[in-house]
Amino acid sequence: MGVEIFVPLGFFAMIVAIVAIPSWLKSRDRRDMQGTLRTAIEKGQPLPAEVIEALGKDVAKKLPSAHRDMRIGVIWLAIAIGVTVFGWSVSFADGDSEVFYVMGGIAAVPGFIGLAFIVLSFFNKNKG
């Protein structure tokens, strides 16, 4: 096995690490919190109001809102524009317009995702 295989494997391992490690850490924290709450309830201790309020905020934070949808849509559109500009700059430097068309096609995916989020922001009843 040559050294050239480690670069693509490292790239995909990095993507998996960026996605999986925070998810795993969050689920571990949630499991620990649930265990602590379960132990307190079994021993008959009353739960402080701050704990109940913190649990409610965690659920409310995850609810979709028009503001959040708009922010996500703008970010996706910025990614699409960045990919398109990158394709344009590479095609400008090489004089090859095929690169621009390929990168424009790739940029269409995040662009349409961004447009979908922006449209959802107008239809979302939760304006918060």
C-alpha cells in the first residue's frame, strides 16, 4: 500500500471525525444528564427549577424558525457562490470554460438547498 492512498483516506477520516465526534460527545453528555436526573428522581429529591428550565431551553433551541431558516439559506447560497467563483477563477486562469460549467453544476446543489431554506423561512409560522 503506497503513501498516495493516505491522502484520500485522511480526507474522508477528517470528515467523519468532524461529524461523528461532536455528535458522540453531545449524546454522551445527554446520557449522563439523564442518568443524574433519574438517580435524583429515584431518591425522591425535588428537581430545581433551573434544571427544568434548562431542559426546556434545549428543546426550544432545536425548533425551526423563520430566522434560523433564513440564516441557513444564506449560508448555503454563500457556499454556492464561493464554489462558482472558484470555478470561474480556475477557468479564467486556464482559459478552459469546462471547469466553470462543472463547478457551476456542483454549486447548483448547495444553491438550491439555500433557496429551499429561504422559501421555507417565508412559510414558517414560528417567527422567533
